[in-house]
Amino acid sequence: MRLSWLLLFALAACSPYSFSNEVAGFSRGVDDLSSGFTEGFAALAADHAATAQLEMIESRANVKVKRTSSCLTPDPNAIPCELYIGDAEPTLSKVEQLRDRTMSAVAVLRGYAHALMAVTNAADRAAYDAAVTQLSESVGALAKNADAVAPGASIVAPAAVNLAGWVVGTALDQQRFESLKAGVTAAGTAPPGGKSPIATVAQALGAGLFALSQERQTALIAEAAILQRRLDPSLSDSDYGQRLSDTQAVLAVLDGVRQADPTAAAKALVDAHDALLAAINDPKRSYASLLQAVSDFADRAAALQAALAAAAELEKAKKGG
Amino acid sequence: MTTTDDILAQRDAATAILTAKMVAANDFMNKGAAGMDDVINALAAQRSLLAAQAYEAALDDPALAAALAKLKAVTKEMNEVAKKMVSAAAIIGNVNGLVAASSKVVPVLKGLG
């Protein structure tokens, strides 16, 4: 009995860091990457539509309605119903075809980040138990996703991920800390010679963000080229100024996409997670590094999200002015 | 280094070649050379395709270990074509060759090359 009290006292005296602010920062960064993807795909569709419209206005030739693929038939590939010119109906780009796979990887990462937050924020035993279940499932999903990309990426079988729940007589602070540690360790530990599950999934995510960024740049370059061709010196000052503004607006979006670095954002995600793992194992020595890494990741993710989601409004061009 | 690292490194090498030629084409366009719009659009589209294909490869890593040597050979071939593209006429004359060379990356990344 006396030993138990001593143990409890020792656990309470440990006063583990909660890491709730840092985990929240990490989670916000993951949410921003997720938004960057979803809004980036929407902006890409808008880029393609704007470029097609400018081409139609420019050529005024043989505009067609998509018939076989989307407008008149059920469309399993989600190809939009739209007008087009040329001989072949436009199809979804490669990166658009991979959208569903991308979104499932993003969902796994979000689930994990949100589960970490749920554990650090659990206010009572019921909330804590639910959060541990959520974390166990999300770490399992992360391991499964990583193994699909690179077999052997996870050190544990997804089905075996079980982050122990409440231990009677232990303080909630300590319980939260132990579960956080177990979850972050499982997600962040690499097998010999390999990458950790979080690094494997983040790398694939980074490659997807890079592909989306490249596709948007291609569409914006084409759009800017058409707008530039429409800068006819014979236009009135007002029309010329408007077209100049339209061209500048597209170039501003292009510049933002060009400067945001998806690969660096994905690497910053892994660095922040590595720093979290290090700080959990040695808070006093590694806490400052954690703050810096989370801040860096949050900044990069927010910048990438803003760049990928940005869209140029070309009212004059759309009106054919 | 893992296979995925290698794949993405080759993606970046191929992307850099295409980007350098886009910049060169843009410089010639700004000096009045005709036909550079189409060159830039073709190279940008090829760059996008490579990025998307490398992404798919990153998602399907296991099938690709054997493709790396071929991928490096294709990047070398791209470099050789790119070296010829030093004037506006040479850019126009060789852009299809560069796109064709970079297109060989795609089947390799699909595991078919």
C-alpha cells in the first residue's frame, strides 16, 4: 500500500508536459495541407475553365458540348460537363485522376493529428478513453497507409496497434502523456533502414501536393499566355488597363503557387513530428526545438494552403471585353 | 536512400531540365521569337505529367525498384537533347525531341519501361 502511494506521488511529481498547444499547432498545419489539397483541386478546375473560356473567346471556332463523357451520360469519372474546342474531348488530368487516393492519405493524417489533440485535451476519464480508442485506430490507419506505399514502413501491424487506456490510480495528466507518447512513438519510429509511417505518408502527400502545384502552374501559364496575347495596343486605355490587370492577377496567383514549396511543407510536417517525439522523450532538452519546428511547419502549411487555394478573378476577360 | 527518394530525385532532375528550357524559351519570346508560347505550354504540360506520374509512383513504390536505372538513362537522354536547345530555332527544332525523351519517363514510372 505504501509503495502504491509512493508510486502515485512519484508520477504526480513528474508533472509531464501536456503538449496540447504544440499538438494543436501540428494539427492546424495538417488541416491546412488538407485544405490546400481540396481547395487547390477546385482552383485547378477553375483555372482550366478560365483558360478554356479564353481560348473559345479568342478562337470563336467550333465550340462543342461534351457529350460522350459527361453531359449526357452518368459519369463515373467525375469529368465535368462543359464546353470545349478542338477535336478531342478534354479528360481529367493525371493528378485529378489521383484525387481520391490523395484525399484518403490526407484523411489518415488528419485523423491521426486530431486524435493526438483529443488525447491531450481529454478532460475526464470518459473523454480520455474515447480519445485513446481514436488514437489507436488512427495510428493503425496511418501504419496501414504507409505499408501500402512502402511495405514494412510500420514497425507494428495496423491491427495490433493498441495504446493502453486508463490505469486505475494514475493521474489524468500522466495518462494523457503516456498515450501521447505511445501514439507518437508508433507513428514516428522507423524500421531499420526505412522511414517511419508518418514520414512515408507525408512524403507521398508532398509528392501529391507537388503534382497539384505543377498542374496549376501549367494551367496558369497557359491562361497568362492567352491574356498576354490579348494586350492589343489598339485597345482603349480603359480596356487595355483592365486586360493588363487581368494578366497581372493571373501572374500573381502563378507566382504564389510557384513560390510555395510543397516538398518543404511535407518535410516540415515530418520534422515537427520528429521534434514532438524527441520532446516527449526529453522535454527539458528538446522543447525549444519543438516550438520552432511546429511554428515552421504551421507557417509553411498555411502559405502553401493560401497559394494553392488562390484564384484570379478575371471579370473583364470572362465577358470577352 | 529509399526507392521513393530515388524516384522523387529523378523527378526533380527531369523537372529541372524542362524548367530550364521553359526559361530559355521565355527569354527568346521576350526578344520577339515566334512560336515560344506553344513550346512553353508543351514543356509545362510535360512537367505536370511527370510530377503526377512520380506521385503515382510514390504511392505504388514496390513495383518501381527495377525502374531506377532506366529512369536515370532517360534523364541523361533528356539532358543531351536539352544541350542542343541553345537558340530559338534549336528550341523549336528540338522541343518535340525533349518532350519525347521525357515521355519515356512515364512508362518507366508506371513500371512498364
